[in-house]
Amino acid sequence: MNATIADSIYHALSEQIVTGALPAGEKLRQDHIARAFDTSHVPVREALLRLEAHGLAISEPRRGTRVSALNPSEIREVIEMRVALEVLALTHGIARFSKTDMAEAEAARQACDAAEDMASWERNNRAFHRVLLAPCQMPRLLASIDDLHIASARHLFANWQHQWRPRIDQDHAALLRAIGNQDASAACEILRRHLRRVR
């Protein structure tokens, strides 16, 4: 049961940190969080450790746990790492892409295109990329990509939230066409171009 509560706390806090609702430097007080979720300190500590592991929080002796600072200079590194690792995952997964995967990816693509606010677009965009890459069946690689998605999302909300507009993502549609045709080189090239656009 504690694991489920810890999951809920982690997901709630991570979303608030990613969207900027909890700003960098904000103290994450265990007692306040425990009260808010009507739980003991044990799942709160577990959730805070997960936030630290994903780079969203930092623990300092005698100062407690705070939301980690956002370093604007890291976005280029994050994008280049995403290009390298996501293309690697897609390369290994494209041959295993099933009809179910295609249906899930198409649903996430449509949800992205229909999103009317940045938070729901970002959630669906992350889901779309996860579905594309999951068939590689390489858990360590996917865990690293998940961390990069979190870092990307924080930068997006910090820098582009006011410029965001609903739109149809042509790259997503093109990616699915290339994957449907089992054209790995085209799919990887579209993905590279798509990820570098953020920069």
C-alpha cells in the first residue's frame, strides 16, 4: 500500500515541479506533504528520494529537500542525449512494433493534436514518445530517456509556456507512417529532426 501512496505523491509533486507550480528552491517539507496526502512520513520519504533520483529535487544537510535549480545551459545537452538515445531505442524497436503499439501511438498522437493547454499536450507528447520507444525492450535505456523527458518538460514549461499554441504535429504523423512502412532510416531521420526543433 505504501508503494502506491509513494507513487501518487511522486507523480503529483513531479508534475508540479515540471510545470513550475513548485519553483526551483522551494522547500519540500515532509510534514506538510504527509498531511496533504493523509499519510505517514515513510511514503513521503520514498517519493522525495525518487524526485532526487530523477533530478527534480536536491537534499542538503540541515536544509532539507528542495526543488532542484533549472540550469538553462543544460537544454542543448538534454536534446543531444535525447536524439542519440531515442534514435537508438527506435532502431532496436521498429521491427517489434505491433498493431497494438500503432493503435496506442495513434491515440497519443491524436490527443496531442487535440490538446488545448500545454500541460495536457506535454503529457500526451511524452506518452507518444514512450509508445514509440517501448518496443526496444531495453529498460535501462528507456529509464534514461524518461529522465531526459522530465528535464525537457521542465525547460519547455520554463521557457515556452507563454508561446505555446494548439497545433497539429506533422512530424508525429510522418513518424507513424515511416514506422508503419517499417522504414527505419526514414523514421530515425524524422525523429532526429523533430527533437532538434526544440532547440
